[in-house]
Amino acid sequence: MPLLLFIIIFLLFPGCKDEPVKPEIIKDPRTYTWTLDTLAYPGSFQTSMTDIWGCSPNDVYVVGHNDQNRGLMWHFDGSSWTDVELSTTQGGPIAGPIDLSAIYGFNKNDIWVVGERIYTNPSPPPNFLDSSLVLHYDGVSWKEHRLPKGRYVLGVWGTSSSNLWTCGLDGQIFHYDGSLWKKESVAVNFLRGLQFISVGGTGSEMYSFAALTQNNPYRETYYWFERKNGIWNILDSVYTEGGPITAKWGINRIWTSPENTICSYGIGGIFKLVNKKWINVFQHESPLRGMDGTSDRNIFVAGDFGKLYHYNGTDWYQLKQFENDNVVLASVWMTERETFIVGRTFPTGGGTTTIILRGK
């Protein structure tokens, strides 16, 4: 073989062995480097985002309240946050004052947001009235879905856009099958004043938490509901009257892990549902408001006073650098490599400013 041809073959085919592929290292979430973002709509007194969802770290949304009816939803593209201009005063599709309470999605072209429309009552009291608001993003624009005789919607969850649930004031729970919204039956005779705060489950198992404030302002009853045979029934209840609650479950909120482990969290800590019984897995004094995880062994939970914890399958570890009496951490969204946490602070002089912690 001519020497020149041999050299060419050697350079083109240096060897038959494949180079070993180095395993990808996933960083321990407890050692993340955190970045703090601040959201405050120009000239507004309150920019208070309360919920977060994303389909990737470069495509994240937060929703909440703003006193100017602008800056109610923000989007992160991997480098900066921008106001999603929903109001018709900004060129958006929604007329009149609104508030947003929760967001849930299935992919970047299938996202749901719920909240309320606000109306002024010409014959008070009350001065203001509300009705339900449901928005859907199809990858092109935000469009409104009308609920039949709904009030303020507080929670949204589903397994797909053809199996979606919302819940809210006056004992309302609605189901969407992809074409029609249907109001669910709730087996109580005191729907007025009953607030369904969250809804969730596995699809085959569905649960919801509700609260009812009675005439005595210091007495509030909390309920745990289960959906069975198309009807929502009370499984248990607990009440407080001017004192601490003896929690039987994590009052107020529900979260389902990717492995379909159902958890409740809120007042009292975190509980896991096992054979229709709540097992306390993390006791906590102050309210917990946000929880998300990529598995049963990788979970973040956040709450009042800047309390933030990580669970690795063995223990709950507090990231104490965020502890602050002036901070409320409201909601968590995470991937295997990054975590986003939305919350708010209360500046001197009043009002609220939204903060977002980004860890990776």
C-alpha cells in the first residue's frame, strides 16, 4: 500500500474503539447556585405573583395580582421576564379588571390559567362582585373559556386538556372533557361560602380541600373531599376557633408526584396518602404554600417567612439563606436541573413586590 494512502486512511479512521461516554452529572439541588429576580410593574403598588408553571427553564410563566390590572402574568425566556399583555388596554384579549390565581399546563402549546373577573356593584354592599375566569393558551394566543355561573376560580389541575378540573368559591368544581364544561355535584347543603382551594389526584383518584368561614370570624372549618361515582363527598373535617389547628392532613393544598404519590401540604406540614389515610412525613408550624418535585426523592417545598426545604428521599433539608420574616414563598416549579420559586416581599411603605428564585 502506498505510504500516502496509508496516512490518509489512518487520519480518517483513527481507531475502531468507541470513545467512552462520560455520564452526565446532575448537581445536588442542595448545592444549587441561586439567582434572585424582582418583578414590579412600573408605577404599581402591588405586583404579587402567586403561582408558577413552565415547560422548560426557558419557557416559564408566573401569574397573580397587580393593582393596575397589568403585569398579571409574566413570561421568562431563559434570560429575562416580560409582561404578558392580557388586558385590552395593552392590546390583549381580556376586557375589564381581572385577577389570576393558578396556572397549569401540559406542554408549551397547552396551558391553562384561572382566576376571576371583578365587577363593581352599583348597590353595595358588597362593593365588588366576581365571576370565574378561565384562559387557555394554544401556542398562538390566550383565549377565554366561559364557565356556567361560576365564581372566583382558585385551583386548576388535570391529566390532559380533555380531563381538566377547576375549583373555587361557593363550592364550585367544574370538569372539562375537551369540549364542554360541566359543574360537578357536591354532597353538602352549605355551598355558599364554601371555598374549594385546590383539586388534584391521579385521574382515577380525585380529591379536593375546602374551607368554610362561619359567622364567628375566629372559627373556620376545613374539609377533605373525595370524588366517587361522579359526586364529591366529605371524608373528614377539622376546625379552629381562635387557636391552633390539630392538623389531620396538610390543610389546603394537594400535590401528586410523577410516581402518582398523593400529598397534601399547607397548615400542619406535609402528609402522604396511604390506603385512604394521611401519614405525616414532615411536620411544620408555619404554612407551606408551594410544592413540586421530579420524583418522590427530589422535592422542594416553600412557605411563609422564606422557609424553603429540599427532600432527597431521606431527610428534609432547609436552605436557611432564604429565611426572612418579610418573605412569602408561594409556589414551586422544577426540573431535574433547575428550580424556580415565586414569592413576594413587603417593602417599607406598603405594597408587594414579586421575587423569583432560580436555582441551578
